[in-house]
Amino acid sequence: MAFQAKQVEMSYEYSQLLPKKDSAYVDYQRFRDLFGEEGNLIVVGVEDPDFFKISHFRDWQDLNRDLKAIDGVDDIISASSAYNLEKDTKDKKFVVSPIFPKEITSQVELDSLAQNFHSLPFYKGLLYNPKTGAYILGITVNKDKMHSKAREQLVLAIKERCDQFSEKTGLVTHYSGLPYIRVINSIRIKKEIYLFSALAMGLCIITLFLFFRSFKAVLFPVVIVLTGVIWAMGTMSLLGYKITLLTGMIPSLLIVIGIPNSIYMLNKYHYEFRSHGNKIKSLQRVIIKIGNATFLTNLTTASGFATFIITNSDILRQFGLVASLNIMGLFLLSILMIPTIFSFLAPPKERHIQHLDNKTIRRIIDKLVEVTYHHIKWVYASAFVVLLLGIYGITMIKSSGYMVDDIPESDVIYQDLKFFENHIDGIMPLEIIIDSKKPNGAMSLQTFKLVDRLEKRLEEYPELSSSLSLLNILKFAKQAFYNGNEKYYSVPGNQEKNFIMAYAKNSAGEGNQGIGALHSFIDSTQQITRVSIRMKDVGTKRMEHLYNDFQMEVDSIFPADSYKVTVTGSSITFFKGTKYLVENLFSSLALAVFLISAFMAVMFYSWRMVVMSLLPNILPLIFTAAIMGFTGIPIKASTILVFSIAFGISVDNTIHFLAKYRQELSLTGWDIQKSVRIALSETGVSMMYTFVVLFFGFGVYSISQFGGTAALGVLVSLTLLVAITSNLILLPSLLIGLERLTTTRSFREPMLQIYNEEEDIELEELEIEHHDSEEEKGEEENKTQN
């Protein structure tokens, strides 16, 4: 597995949230088949009122040339590399020529050329904003390199050269575009994998040593969880999965989730050893007494992750499958290795088991017992108040997600994105495919007029940038046909169109911009064309309204019998994917509750006990949901993960507590109050130990640079805090207060016996019971009568 783990790779592709059969996914793939990749553009922007000052402009030209020379950069477009169309009446064609020559000799020459550039409406809003003095440089990167390891080197090389420009000129350069954001995020993911794994491991080492005061009790659990991590990475390699934002969390998650197995086993080992001093007998009872319970707790935790498999989202299915499989793998490692290893080691010394009498822990346990026995009404009232506040808070939850949702507002990526939104109305791709349903239909005058109407309608939306389409190129050509007169930048008439297209056909292959870009906006049959727009990252809630508005605009302009119009692009697939994911994650949470309830029903064989055991674990979920409502944390993919994960983990404490409680019932002659006290006294210690590990283990995610990961860490830690409180106070109170209702005969005689007490026969205490014969009884009676 270590060999396989070395083969695992980072994911260099954008993770699709939509299932492949979804109509939005199908539309997006159709667009890519027709027009190619729309997410291979990196944009660099500066705000420079003196852009056309000759020294500034020459620096910008040098930057353009250096970027074009970088391996993996396919094309560059910016103000300094912009092209103009000139009419060649002799050969009846358009000549594509650069507006700015490579060498500009004087400021006067540059001013004249700049005036010419500003007279071309085609570039306004695309390469510059005349109101703010912002200028944009678009870099088309090679798609094959962007799907390989070379993409990091490519993006970093681009950024390094732009940073040199910034240092030389004193101008602040801003970077964005989906390729740039994805690469920078993947670099950060790799760093965080190592950071969180190291922090989680360090935390577990410190916690284990503080609790057990034994080097052995630290070393071997750590070796076991590290083995589990290696298994997990090897599993990913064997299954052909790559490291993503979610699967990158698995190593640290397994460390945090795997350590509690060792804590419960070592705690039980020490309890047993202190009781009778027999090492082998103690280790045997570790397996017999808590083996099945530990199996079920790991099974419930794994179930919380396994429910993500039903989402049909590749990124979540991979995360759920790898995590659930390796959680069960860690259980096998723990149950086999802890007793085996410690059977070869010397028995624990007195200092190693002193933690069982930790005064602080004991004071807390005693306080919990007092609350449970003497303040039951207050416990019930408090739980009811939390429930009411939770329900009210849930009504305030909002649902929203952003394409850069995981990036905090203080991050430079977020700030750069806002720069482009403020100056060119965003960079997130939105595409409209117009199918005229007949060959050459996209080149008809009717289609041009309808596209023009659509573009004018879309200009009214402040979230959208200026559109780029076949029509814009033809307007550009018409302006050139009329010798560059700006007022002729408009939809060509029928006769004008024929002249322009005749010139355009003769100009094929003259350049990459202008007329040469026609092929990017129309298919080979000239039946299908596209309108390309960039938009702001407005969030899924606003995007849903916009999407419906776009559909209405399209339906009102294009007759359905003559045109099929599709709204697609990364903005649409992300919005629909997030919406789909949220809906499916609610289903996965419901499935997690059902599965865990079923496992507990098998364990306890009492539906009343199952319902009661769910209450202390559902209440923390309601509390966390309420916190989200009160604090404005929206429901999105990363925050919904919290509930399935936290529920699967928190119910472990309930299983351990009720299993110990049922064991004590048989030993105390069905004395419920005494059984609760003993269960709370012994199991409560392990519950608190594991809580500390889990709380701080998930808490390390709060320092993540990704908002979703940080929210996951904070919310899971908060949920587990409420869950441990609920399981240590509310659950015992329910057992005592509702003893006749919950602790029934079916609970006494379960389908699955978790603890097999083996009767604890001590040979030295065996006695032969004397049974008198009938004759002896008769003689005894006669003696008594006499």
C-alpha cells in the first residue's frame, strides 16, 4: 500500500458536481464539442491612467512578448497586441494588421495610435474600461498542459513574469480566470494536506501522552493510524482516484477518527488490569467486552461518510468511498494490533493507570452525576429550549454558494476577482448557444437581428460583461468596410452583409483576431453560433433568478419553431451542480440517520431505546443548523457535509454508553440508577478523552485558507461539543427519568449481544455446594424434632 500511495496524483481537472446524465451537463459538453474549452483563459489586469505614456506602454509590450514566449501559452490578447481590419478594395478582402507596431518612436506616434484604438468599440469593455483606466491582458493557455502536472509550472511562470512587471512599474497586477484559480488552489491543497496531517498527529500525540503518561500508549496508536493513512492513499491509487479538495482531507480525518479506537481500548485495558492484575485476561476482555461496540461505532462513522456515495457527484463519491472503507480498515488494525502488541509488552505500571483517577475528570463526572440525578427537570427544560431556538434558527438559514466560495474575502484571489468584477463586470464564463435548425441559418440577417436584440437586453444586467459573438465581429468588419468610421459599428444590412462576407471569406487565415476568429463563434455548417459573456460571481441564489430571466429573454426573442437556444457555461454548471449537490446531501443525511438507526436497532433490539438514543444526537445537529441561521452561514455543499460526518461520529458515544449501561443492568440486578452511574463513571472518561481529540482534531481545519474547509472544522467541532454534553447529561437523564418507558425486556435480551461477560469465573474462589440426600434430610428432621 505504501508503494501504491506513492503513485497517487493531484487532480488537475475541474471536478464536475453534476451527474453525466443531467441535461445541464449534456448541454455543456455539447458546447465544448462545438466550440472547444471555454475555461482556458487567464486574465491579468492593471489600473493605469498613464497606460499610453510611452514608457508604460513599452513595458506592457515587453510583458506581452515575454508571456507569449512561455511554453504552454497559446495566445495573447491585450491593448498592445490588438488588431485592426482594413479594407483592401483591390483584392476585395480585409487585411488584419496590428494597431501598434513593435517599435514606437515617439509619444506623438503613440497618441495617434491610441486614438485609433479607442475608436474601435469592439475592444471597449473587452480589453479596457475607459472610465476607470483599467487594462486587461488575456492569456489563452494550452488545455493539455492544464490537465497535467506542467500546469503549476506554467501558471507560476506567468505570475512570476507579471510580478516582475509590477515591481518594475510600481503598478499592482491582478490575476484571475478559472485556470489560475484552480491551479493556485491545488497548490494550497497540497500544502494543507501536509499541514493538517502534521497538526492532527501532533495533537493526538500530545493528548495521548497527557492522558496515559506512557510512551508505549502513544507510539503504537500513532503507528496504527499512520498505517491507516498509508492504506487510504494506496486505496485512492488502486481505485484510480486523484487528490482533490475533499480527498485531501482524508489523511488528517483518519488520524483524528482512528485515535479514539485506541483510547477506548487502552482505557478498557487499564480498567481491567487495575481490577485483577492479569495482563492477558485484560487484553482478552478488551476484545470481548468492547470489540462489537467498537465495530458498530466505526460502522456508524463510516456510514456517515458512505452516504455521500449516493450523490452521483464524482468528487463526493470518491471522498465517501475512500473514507468509509479506510475507517473500517482502521477498526481492523486497532482491534487486531492493540491487543497483540500489548500482549508482548510489560504490564502497565501504577503511573500508567493513574489517569483513571484523574481528579479533574472525576470532579467533572461527579458533577454530571449530580446534574443527572438531581436536576432532571432542568435538563429536560434546557433541551426543550435548545430545540425551540434551533427550529427558529433553522428558518433563518439561507442557501447560497459562490464559485470562489472557499476563498475568504481577505485573500488576494478574492480581491483580484472583485477587481475584474468592478472594471469589466466579471470573468466567470456564460455561454448562449443559438441553433438555427438549418445549415447557414446562423448567417442569416434574421439571426443577426435576433442576436442583436438579445445582446441589447443582456446589456441591461449589471452582472454581465459586454458580449462577444459573431455579430460583434461582423460589426467590426462593417466598420472596417466603411473605412473605420465608428458610427458604422452596427448590424450590417442584407446587402452589406453579402459584401462583408465576401471580403471575410477572402480574408480567411489572415490572423487570429478579428475575421480570423469567425470559426470560434460558428460551427462548420454555419447552423449554430454562440454568444460569449463573462459575468460576476453572484452566488447560486442570484444565479437561479438570472438563469430564469435569461430563459425568458431567450424565449421572448427567438421563435421556438425556428431556433433552439441553450444557456450554458461554467457559471451555469456550477450553479446547477451546487443546487443538485445540496439536495442530494440532504438525502445522504436522511440515509445516514436511517442506517445508523438500523444498526442501533440490531444492537439494542428495542425501538424505544433507538428513538431515545437518537435524541441526544439529533439535538446537536439542530443546534448547529440554528447557529448557521443566526450567524448567516449559508447552506452549501461544504456546510451540509458537517451533519452526516458529525452525526456518524457523535452517535459513537451513545453506543458505548448504552452498551456499558446494559452490561451493568445484568450485574446490578436491573438497578437502573446504579447502572447509569457506573456507566457514566467508566464510559464517561473515554468519551471525554475522545471528545478532546475529535474537537481539536477537527478544529485544526479552522485555520484552512478555504472557507468551506474552515467552516467544516468549526461546525463539526461545535456539533461534537454539543453532542458530548448531550450524551453525558441528557442521555443519562432520559434513562433515569423514563426508565419504565425505555428500559424494556427487549433491551435486556437484544438480537446482538455486545458484551459477553464470560461469567468471570475465578478458580480460587470456586466452592462445592453441598446437597443433602433424602435419608440425610430425614435424619436431620428427626434430630430437630427430638
